[in-house]
Amino acid sequence: MSEARPAAHQLVTRTWSAGAWSKSPDAVVTEEPLQLLLDGEPLSVVMRTPGHDIELALGLLYAEGLIRSARDVKRVRISAESGEKDAAGIDVDASLVESNHIDVHLATPAAKRPQRAMIASSACGVCGSLMIEDLRHGLAALPDGPTVSASLLPRLVEALRTGQGVFDRTGGLHASGLFSASGEMRYVREDVGRHNALDKIVGRSLLDGRLPLSDAVLVVSGRAGYEIVQKSIAAGIPILVAVGAPSSLAVALAREFNQTLAGFARGERFNVYSAAERVT
């Protein structure tokens, strides 16, 4: 997929340092609203970094339980300026006049629309859901396996870091990286919202026919909040590694559904909070 709009903007800033002002160039991450429509009707407004919008929309709909494969999608309408075409056989119609809009048409109309707030900030992946039990709906306990070497996980964190090209320029993006159990990098996605980066990973996996991701390791650059654990379990990911801290609710969910959750993965150390038997 191509990105018609840049993921970062170049600016000139005034910098205060050592008691004096100076002008210097700086790059700031792009954040724009994406209006998501379902069968022509508004569903949600998502704050995101432009690029991979089809992946983002499909990943979000997968997390909501509205689609299970690319066959569930009849057509995707986008604006011509998005420049996105690669959708694994899905009909992509670049006829929308409005920019920052995407309209997903399902092969079978949704019986029930998700209970979601109309605006989700870049920091919120489950805003608007009615109650915690709604977020557990459709989740199933993950099967045992695979196992990975403890020495592999720090290498995956480093591999994710080296794949963050926009972060190197802006310092303002989250990233998700999907790896095989043997350490092979499959996808890296960046976004101003950490859950958006994961939705893009899931959307790409759906387009490539890889779901559920039962042999995968997910590495995320920030903390492991509830929404990251919930979305990764829905995608069938058995091992989740976070650079930052998990929340208590994230740990409880990972334990309930047999997901291996590791946090504070920095340097050569990390903590494992659930299903530690997958890490040998």
C-alpha cells in the first residue's frame, strides 16, 4: 500500500537551550481523523496516522466481531487521494469525494452494530463499549503453545525498534510488530494510537489470510493496556510482549484466556505475568 499523505510533518520550531533561543527544524507525527462508515452509515471517527487505512478499518471491524475473513467484505470505498489499492481481492472503489473517509460494505449486512462511541481518540481502543462483559464477548481461551526461548524476546523488541522509521524522525509514534515463534518479522505498523497500530496488523493479517495468528508473537512499543490484550486475544495471538507496563485488568484478561503476557521488556530483562510456560 502507498501512503499519499506523509506520516510526519516538517516544522521550524523555536528552541530554548542554554539560556538562549534558536530556530531548528523538527518533525511532528501526523494525526488526522478517519471517518469510518459501515454499509454507508457512520460508525466511528478514529484519530490516527494516515496510511494503511484499509487495514485499520478491517482490523477494527474484526475486533468488533463484524467480520472474520476478507470474504465477509464486499467492497471498500475510499477517496482517491488515499492511494490505497492492495486489498487482497476486495473491490476497492476510490470514488469518495471526502478525504479521510472509508466506507466498508459487508457481503452480508451486520445484524447488530457495535455499541461504540462515535469519536475514539488516538489513546482509546475500546471507548464507548457499554460494559466490560461486552469486551469479552466472542473471545475464546487460546490453545497451549507455541513455546519460545527467553533469549528471543529481547531480540524481537530490538527488531521492532529498528523498524520504527517514523518514530526515529518524530519520537511520537507507537508501533506493533508481528513475528513468528522463530523470530521472523512479518509486519511492523506505526500509528499515533497504539491500538491503531495493532488494528493495522490484524487488518493486514486478515487480508493475507493468516487469521487466527496462533503461531505469532506480538511486540508493542508502549504499555499493555486492556484494549491491546483484548484485540490480540481476538486475533488469536498467544504471546504478547510490551515494552511498558501492563495494567491489572490486562493481566486478569490474559490469565483468563491463556495468553502469555510479558511486560517491561527492556534490555535483557522482562517480566512474565501469565502463561509463563510458553517461555522456555
